[in-house]
Amino acid sequence: MDVDEENRKTHQELRQCFEGIQILVFQKSSDCEEYVRRNSEKSFLIIVSRQLAQGLIDNIHNLENVKSIYIYCRSQNWKEAWMQDFHRVTYMIHIQWSYFKSGILYSL
């Protein structure tokens, strides 16, 4: 399965699990950041890919409307030292899909 197909599958699974909750997909972290900043009256739970995580998290972590941040990653061995400075970040990996879903539901 290629990355685009896997991403589409993940988005579909998220939409099925969290029916009735608005799910937005951004290709660039700057677009996500801008949306979160423009909508400061709304609360956000952010799911970000490992590739975009550090840049986005550095910029949005301290915003009051960002309640939780989950990092979606395919690798079991990936964890960056910079993450320990961000208390709203939860590291999640692809193979823990059921844990991933229950963690997000708990955050809502």
C-alpha cells in the first residue's frame, strides 16, 4: 500500500470512528496553523504526521484552543527528544490503531 492510499484509508477510518465530528486535512503545516489561529473560538485536537510534527507543534502548542496533539507515525522506533518539552503531545504509531482511537475519544 502506498503512502497516499494509506493516508486515504486512515482518513476514512477516522471519519467512520468520529462521525459527526469535523475532520479537516491539510497538506501543509502552515495551512493548519493559520486555520487554528483564525478559529481561536474553537477547540482543536490535532493529528499530525511525523514529517510535519516538529514545525507545526513548535508553532501551535501554546495556543489555548489546541487541546491535544497526536503524532501519527508508521515506525515503532521513532521518538524525538524535542517532544518531551510539549505536554499536549501524545506519541502514537500506526500499529496501535485501537489505542489511537480510544486515546482520541478520551480527549474529546
